[in-house]
Amino acid sequence: MLPIVIVVTIFTLSPNYDFAQRRNSPLGGDFLQEWVGGHIVTSEQSRHLYELDYFKSVQHDESLVGFHWPYEKYYPAIYPPFYYLIVSPLAALDYRTAAIVWGILSALALIASGELAIRFFPPCRPYIGYGFLLAMLFAPLLTCLNIGHKSTFLLLILTSTFVLLYHKRFRWAGVVFGLMAFKPHLALLIGVTMLIKRQWNFVFGAAITVTFLIGLSFVAGPGLCRDYVGVVLGTGDYVQTGGYDLADAHSLWGATQNALQGQSVLMVTTLTAILSLIVVGLLASIFQGTIETNSPRFAFQFAAMVLATVLLSPHLYFYDLTVLLLPLLLVLAAKDFVPEQSRNLAVYLVALSVMILFGAGTFKTIATSTLTQPSVLLVGGLLVVLARLCQATPGWGQFVRSVAP
């Protein structure tokens, strides 16, 4: 129940939940975008959902949201119509109440992720107690809970997907993974990897969910689907927009632009492409051979997919790093099954994981002063070690499915 204690503490002490009428930032942080989108999509003005001026005017309507904040600051509508339709029940509540409910739901998603790991992934049980406690100190997670972000829901989807794959429920794993469609850029790599590895049941399950969500978007309004496509096509240069904090970007694209400030777009794009190809090559080497989802090797493989997703995402901010809690847990659980001849590599895995877990709070400071984003180096280092492990020990056995209480 520690996540509930944390969010209640945030509600009590954080300036993000100070119910003052005049504020420099919105009450509840990023959640304002969800609430406003849910309000608009179920209103008579739903056709204006993706019109920036209208979306901006609604989130600054003091009589609606209950507070005043600078008009020059705003959140654009960037998610699919189905997403705003799904969160729209929260718009039936007044904004202050809805923001608190959202924070509690976010904490519950974190609790559910831990519960799934404990109940259905036995190899993690020796570590889940203190591991979950240490996870509560992970700076991206605390930031996520503080600003009302949705990263804990992403963590829950990924954890559920892995657990279902571990138990060979491939179609259901795909059905759950399809929920990632509200952030499609974070789902693309894993989806394509499973497609290339011919995991047809997984792909079919994901297609069922995505088809349903597309249908839900048409229920919200066919015109909104067209407008959303326009939003997606216009996000290619999002990292280059004014106000984007490159020192707080944690993908290759953002980190490269931070490191090469003042250099030409061609140079930045070329270097990003080269580094991205290296990441893809590492992932390809990790996935050589058949997939045995209840083997230690697959725990490393799934961890690698999440790590590569972080690196290859066109946009990834500090709070998005919350999803790294899953690969860190998988690495910790699977390291005990590494064959004796490769135990030295397992030591590097633990060292890199510890640096990510405890060093995350310093990432922005280091990236600002040195123009080098340490998160990219550490996540990339984990991928390199995982690649060496998977190549050196292709014949691992399976995990034990149950452990002594």
C-alpha cells in the first residue's frame, strides 16, 4: 500500500495539488489534458477536440476548471479519440476531485504491477519485497505520480503482457498489449519484433484490441479520426519545438540533439540514424533463435525490447522512464539463472541497473552541464550486456514455475 501513502503525501504537500485559485501551472499537472479532452469529446463541441485554440481556451476556462493559470501555457490534444472517450467518465466529476481520483488510480496501477509480478512470475519473488520498496525511490516514478502522468498505466500494460507471455497465453498477451495504442510510438518496436518472430497469436490478439479501439474512435467521431492523423503527421519535429527541454529528453533523438546543439539538422539526424541502427542490431542479436517465453533468456529479451523502445522513441521525457522498472526487475530475477561461465556479465547488469535506479535524479543536471545524457549511456550499456549474454548462452533452461513459500 506504499504507493497510496505516497500519493496521499503528494496531495497534501505538493504545490501541484495546492487548491489556490491563481496558479503558475495547472492543478494536478498533466492530468488537465485528459480531463479537458474527456470533457470536450462528450460535449456538443466534440468536433473541435484537435483545434488548438479551442482546446487551449477550455483548459483556461476558470469557471470550468476552478483555477486560473497563465494563458500562454497550455497542453495540446495529442492522443487518439478513443483515449479521450475512455477517460471521459472522469470529466463527469469536478476537476479537483477528478485529479485526486486519477492520482489514486495511478498508484493502484503500480500496486497491480507489483501484485502481478509476485503472483505470476515466481523468479522475482526473492527480490520483489525490497525491490518494490526501492522502486518507490525511483525519481521518474515519483515525478509521474506528482504530475498526474500515465506512465504507471503503461508499466501495468507491459507487466501484464510479460506475465501472460511467460504463461504462454500469447493471444491474451496481445490483447492486453494492444492497449498501448494510445501511445503508438511506444508500442511499435515490440509489436514489430513479435511480428518478425512470427508470434501470430500475439499479433492477432493485439489486432483485435487495436481494431476495437479504432472503432471506438469512429464512435467518438469520424472527423476526429482524420484530425488525429493530422496531429500525428505534425509531431515529427516535436523535439525541436520551442520550450522542449532537451536535457530532460531520454531517447536517442533528444539526447543527440542535446549533445550537438548548434549543429546542422543533417548531422543530428545522421548520428541518430546510425545509433538507432546499432540498437536495432543489438536487439536482432538478442532475438536470434526461437522464443521460449518461460526461459531466463526471454526475460532478458523482453527487458531488451523495453530498453530499445526507450532509446528509439521519437519523444521520451523523464517521467516516461517509469517503465524501466519492469526491465530492471526482469534483469534482477533472471540473473540468478545465468550459466556459471557468464556470471561476470551478470555483475555488469546489476551495476548498470543500480546506477539507473539511484542515479536517475541526476540525469538532467548532468545532461545540462555536460550535454551528455547519462540515461542513454546506461540503457544502451544494458542492451550491450544483454546482447553478449544472449549470444554466449543460447541454451538456457526454463524458469521454475513455482517457488517454495
